[in-house]
Amino acid sequence: MKFFLFLTVVTFCFFSCDKRKDVFSNSNINPIVGLDLLNSHSSLSSTIDVSSGNVTDTLKLGNDYTFSLSLADENSFLNCEFSGDGDLLLNNAAFVSGNLSTGNHTFTWNISAIGTYNFQVKIFDDYEKEVIYKFKIVVFLNRVPNTWWEVVHDGSLGPLHKKIVVHGFDQDQIYGGGIVYYQYILGSDTTLFTHSTLNYIFPSSGIYLISVKAMDNDGDWGNQIVINNYLIE
């Protein structure tokens, strides 16, 4: 009888102390993981729901998609696994799986072709408690600026004082695109200018060639609108 009681006590102690299975103990705390999207420029912002672990976003081809994970747990390290499309890098080295210390870690993801891609990052502890982030990234080619212009009479500096006013935008500005500068060709003068309005005093009345185009932050020129016989008077 004493032997049976001793065996029962030992067995109960073994299972209750075996935190790996967490059979009788709720002492393990779930990992706390925060996600910060560092270069998100998605037009699909309504579909980004980090709280549920689902992220749908966009990326211009040739750029990296960057995000940060902040890890907190009762233990000093957590397990992390990457799976799916593309390549994930941590500290400029390829990452598939490994142990990460608690704190902040910045990852970059990239792929070499346009399309729609899916990948996931899973963080879990030694007690099978996990947090999963699932990404759906639409990779697209750069879209160049689309602009048009008009000549507006100013006259404050003389009768031939005009303003060349450019309208339009970079077609992927919702993804972080933008116009860097404009090229103005007015007769024999060519000017690169960062603003969409250029003040110019024409030397005389007459017929002028006027041409304007814009360059985006990817180094690509947009449409060029040229009028060879614009009348200035």
C-alpha cells in the first residue's frame, strides 16, 4: 500500500511538473508579438488587419518589403519560422528558421517578378503556443507620372511674364511613388526644376516650342507633351 501511494505521488509530481505538455499547469504565457509595417504604401489599406494576423499589401518590383517584429515572452528566446514565396532576410542574411531573442527584429522580404505572392511568419514557444502572420503581397512594375500643362499669364514682371503650370501625379503615388523633378523646354532653354510651376519671361512675342515631362523617384520619365507652335504674346 505504501509503495502504491509513493508511486502515485511520484507520477503526479512528474506530470504536474512537466511544463512541456502543460497538463496540470497554466503557468505558461503565450508569446506577445507586435508587427510594424515599415514601408507599407498599400491602396488596399482596408484589408490590412494586423490584429488578426492577415496582411494584404503591395510592393513595387525591385524594392524590399520591410517589417519589424517585437517579441515578448517569459523566456528569453522564441522560435521563428518563415515559409512561402520569396526570400526573407534578417540582418542581411537569408532566414528560414531560428531562435530569436525577445525584443525587436527587422526583416526584409523580396522577390524578382511581378505577381501575387503569399508567405507566413510563425513565432512559437517551447510549449506549442504560437502567433502567425500571413502576408499576401502584390508585386507590380513601376508606374510613371502622368502630367499635362498650361501656360498662365502672370504679367507681374512684364507683359511676357508667364507661368508654366503642370498638373498630374505619379501613377503609383499610393504605393510611395512621387515626382522628383520636371523638365521644362521653352524655345532654346531647358530647365530641370523641382516644382510644378515655373515662372518664365519670354524674350519676345512669337511662336515657341514648349515641352514638359516629369521624372519619378524610380528614375523613370513620364509622358512628354510637346507643342511646337505655341503662341506667346
